[in-house]
Amino acid sequence: MKYYIFLSFLILSWSSKSQISTYVRPCMSISAIEKEGNFFQAINNSIATFNFSNTLKRVNIIPIKKPIASDTIFSEYGKDITSYLFNKDSNNLFNVRKILEFSEYASSDVQSFISNNSADKDQILTQIATEMLGKVYILTIDLKKVETYKDYYDRKEAKRKARNERTRKLGGEVSESNQKPIERKLYGYLCDFGFKLRQVNWTPEMLDYFYTNCWIDENTPENDRAKKIDNFSKLQLSSKVVWEELQLGVSDGRSKSKRNGRFIEPTQEQMNKILTSSLPLGIINQTNKSIVENVPEFKIFNVLSSTYPCKSKIGTKEGIRNNDRYFAYEKIQKRDGETLLRRKGVLYVNSVVNNEKDNSLASNFLQRGGRSLYNGMMIYEELDKKINFDFNYNYSTAPLNLSSYSLSLGFGPFGKRSASYIGLSLGASTFQDLTYVYDSTGNYGGGTASYDTITPNGYSLSVGLEFARAIYLTKRGNIFLYPNFSVNAGFLSFSNKDGEDQDFEDQEYKPSLTIFDARFGVGLGFHIVPSVSIFYKPSIGFNMYAFESNANDDDDDDDDESESRNWNDMGEDLKKSRFNFINTISLRIHI
Amino acid sequence: MKHFILPLCLIFTFLSFSQARKKANKDTKNWRYEIEGVGQGSMGTYLVKSWQYSKKPRIALEQSKKNAVHGIIFKGYPSSKGVIGQPPLARNPILDEQQKVFFDNFFANNGQYMKYVNLTADGTILPGDRIKIGREYKIGVVVSVRVAALRKDLEQAGIIKGLSNGF
């Protein structure tokens, strides 16, 4: 009787579902499309037998180990899932134990509180089960191509030979690098695959049909059972594709060990381990990443249970990780009664709690931008690509500034409390009347140097590598210190000047200067909005090393004709620029 | 002068906090809250969600316990979403005015009402139960109220009549 009440409640509550609950774990089965071939079968068998619960933390895995013959026949599969969720036994009897178990595992501490204080403890679990039934998915992996690294190298080698042959036929000369055979450094496998994620359509009508015509338990009269078993065998469960990727690639290539200068071939055992263990795991990891990024039902959401320190009752059970990004939202009701969510801040996971057994434990979050947050605000997982674009203006009073304007591509935040960043920058600057002393013969080492002083115009291009940390000063994380260190290489190009003596194009020697500098500073940053921040970065720059080469030297030979230059011999402007104070204003866009 | 700044700030903070609390208490007395049943409570308890309005969200959390008990005594709650509604314990609509002294003490801060109420673990709010409406917050908190004990104590104090008195 209890099951009838449960099912009736499911149907009733489906239609009246309005309350946003906590994150409800989707249920997902994983299968692979059957394919001929040893590699395909080995991977498919592993996918069917592996327990991916550590990889797919945020889902309840439905362990149906059945490769499917076709991409289109799903009603059989849907029935298997129904049998699993409603715990069908060998006597064709259904019960709700399994789905209530899933619900109990997925329940939040508020839901546990309500459940524990209710006369009917299963009521709240039934509500969770209702939501869960709307989130039943079938994942099908479709392997397209599996090859060993040996096959991959063979293919590349054949291509190389064919290309060289073609070049020779056309009378060309094969370059030295193309004459060498492909180096076979790795062993392992490469795999191309696609996947489809289908959602089972558990509509109220379907559930009603299932309950009325297929459900059997100990209370079902004997004479009804045969018909209901027959009905269940004919049950058609539809599904819709909610996300698919047609072409993904995964590879596991491991370095071969060397003996006497030669690569040692791997053992069969090593190869099997990759094929049946790490490759399937890689496939599932890639698939999971794509699903979490693109299917909203797989994104975690919850509420802030406390603020400053910000905490939310999610953890390892939901598969959250350090430095995952969450947006905090406030629910706002407008005058016309319409409600909307307004973003109020950005949080990063700071420490993850193990809540497998105790759902009252909360993970710590650090706010990094936004307005004041309060408990009860909703937080939604939002993938952080950890990419930053910085637009920098560098101002220096020194005669030479290697990069007045620069653009940086950065990565971060990494690390915990203080977020670490790394960035690559490209900069440009112009200069005028820069006093520069050089030997017009370029023969610095020959002992016959004849120094000329010129005051050319020109420009510099620079590349740099920056390391930085953001140390958040305020509880809302809007203001932060930004200690940073960078090394840069600036390439100076001198241009001709009308009315001056030098005309580099007519001379054999045109100086081209490369300067390496290091900068250290402590910046101050401010989040204008959580994804846009502005910095003021005062820093001290030190030009460490300079060498000069001939820009008019168009020989293709590899001889290095550059000369290291002494700062004292390069003129006053460069001497003054050796130590400089650089003020940088940056605008950062974080995605 | 600077010796006065810190004490003045403290006094100002205390006063504004007290004002917010007074405002919340006034809202309760003016029946400016809502309660709804969220489940059939276990023996002798009601499981309710009390919704309160406040400009200060933290005050609203504290107020939720008071509102839940107040609501069960004076308002009751209707049936909804499979939860059977309950009438108020007080059948006399002007009981709060007649027993003003008793209820002022009963609902004083940290008053007797605290005995009968149990907040969810640490006042965690369910997603969607914190809504900003204009300049105010409407916050719903799930609370378990020991109604049997509350009824018994109110009967013993002579505030409400026992169930048997009606027959």
C-alpha cells in the first residue's frame, strides 16, 4: 500500500512542482555502441564493467552493463533503467527502496531535518525522488577509431615518405629535418569517439501508465500479474538527446624507456593496461567535462549556509573541487510578482569537505568580487576557463620604455587562498631621439671599434612572462594586492631619420638591440564587476642584459653575430634606463 | 575628540541593531509574517516554514522561531501540497489583547517561546526561500514546533482552554 501512496504522490507532486529544491543528482547509465574489432570491444567491455563513481561524483550511476547494438533502439534500455530504479526483482515485483536510497543520499541537511521530524519520513525523500526521475539520463559512447601509437607513427612515417618522394619528383630538395625518420618516443593508444546524452522522458502520463498497468508488488492480485508483466515488456520509454559531441579525442601516450640509446618496446601487459584502464577512464573524463559544461542539470547549485566565512553544504559527495567557481545570486521579486535572479558575487571553493556521511558539513568558499552576500543566497556552479586578458598601459619616465602598451594572455587563478596567475605578454613602444652609441662596423670584439653616437627614432616590441599572486584584502574580495614578477625581452628597431647623418639602409651595419629586463612590483587591484578588474601596478624594472646584432645582415647562415653590450658604452639614455620605475594601469577581463 | 569616536560608533551600531529588532518584533505583533506546513510533523510537533519580512536578513532568521510559535498559537496554517492544515491553538481571536502581559513576556527576546521551537540545523534556508521584495527581504525558514508541549503549558497557565473543555 505504501508504494501506491508513494506513486500517487509522485504523480501529484509532479504536476505541482514549483519549489526549487537543492541540487538533485541526476541518474545516469553508461553504455557503449557495439563495434567489431578487438580494441573497440576491449574498451567497451571496460566501460561496461568499470565503476566510475569516483570520476562521476555528481551522478547516481545506474550500473546497467549492456553494450547496445544500435544507436536508435532505446526502449529496451529505458525498461532496464526503470527496472533498476524501481528495484524489480526476479519475481517481477517492484519496490521503491532503490530510488529512496538515492534520494536519501542526495538530500540536503534541511531535507534531512524535515524528513527526521516528519511523521512520514519518506515524504521529503519522495519529493526528491520526483525531481530525480526527471533527471534520468542514458549516456552512449560511440568509439570511432582506436589506434596504437605504433600505427600512428607508421601513418606519419608513410606520409613523410610520400611527401619527400613528391618533392624529389618535382625536382626539389628534401630538407634535412624531413629526411629523418619519425621518432617513436611514445607507446599507448589514441582514440576518437563521440557521445550522446539522452534524457528519459518520465512524463506524468508515462508514470501514470507505468503505475496503473505495469507495477506489480505483493499486493497485486495474481490474475493481474501476467497482463502487467506483458505490459511492462511492451513499455515504450521515449528519450531525447540533450547533448552530444560527435568528435572528441583522447590519447594516452607514455614515454618509452631507453636502453643503449634505443627505445624499448612496451610489454603487452603495459599496452593492455592502457587500453582497458586509462583509455576508458580518459573517455569518461572527457565526456563528463563536456556534459558538466553544457547541460545545466549537471551544474551544482545550493545555498550559502553562512557568510564570512562563506560556506555551503556541498562537498565531495557532489564532486566539487578546489578553485571551482560559483556565482551567488539573489532572488528578487518585482512589483508585478515576477521573480528573477540577480548576480551578486563570485566565489571560489577554498576547501572541500567530505560530506559523504554527514550532509550538514559545509565546504568553504572565498568571495572574489561582488557585493555583500547573505546566507540563503543561491550559488550556481559556473565554469571558470581561468583565462585572463589584460590590456596594459605602462608609463615610465626613463628615456627607453620597452612596452608602453601591452596585451597579456594570462591563466589563473590557481592555488588556494592567494590566487596565482601566470601570463604571457606582447608589448610595443616607440621612442624618439634615443641617444645610442654603437660601433658602425659592428666589430666590437676586434679591437678596432669606432663608436658613433646617433639619436634615432624607433620602436620596440617585447615579449614577457609574468608570475603573480592576488592577495585579497577585503572580505568581499573586491580589493586585492597583486605582487608580480616578470621577465621581458624587448627588441629595438632603429629607423632612419630625415636630416640626420645615419642612413641605415645604405650601410652594411644597422644595429638592432635586444634587451632583457626583469620587473618586480606590488600592484593594487579592484574588481569593477567580478569578471572585470582594474589594476595599478607600480614596479621597479631592471635591464639585465643587452646584445646587439646587425639588422642588415640577411645571410641565412646560423652564425650568431650578435654582441653583448656593456651598459656604460651605449650612451646616457640607455644607462639611465637601466633602473627604472614603471607605472602600469591594467584592465583585466576574466573568462 | 578621537576618544569619543569608537564609543559613539558602538552606541550607534547597538541602537540601529535594537531598532531593527524592535521593528521585527512589531512586525510579528502586527501579524506580518506567514506560515505554511511543510510536512506532517512527528508525534506532537508541527513542521512549518515561517516567512518573515525584514530589512536585515539576520534579524529575520532569529525572528523566524518567534513567528512560527506565534503563528501556531494565533494563526494556524492551511492545507497545501499534501500537508494537512492546522487551526490556531487560540480559539479566541482577541486572546493576545486579553493576555497581553503573558504574551509580552512569552515572546520577549529569548523568552519562553524558545522552549518549543527547533530551527533547522543552523538556520539553513532552502534555495528560493530568500526573496528580496523592494527594500525588504522575505525569508522562509523551516522550523519544528513542539505543539503538544506548547498546548499543555498554555492550558496549565490558563491561557487557552483544554480540548476537553469544548465538550
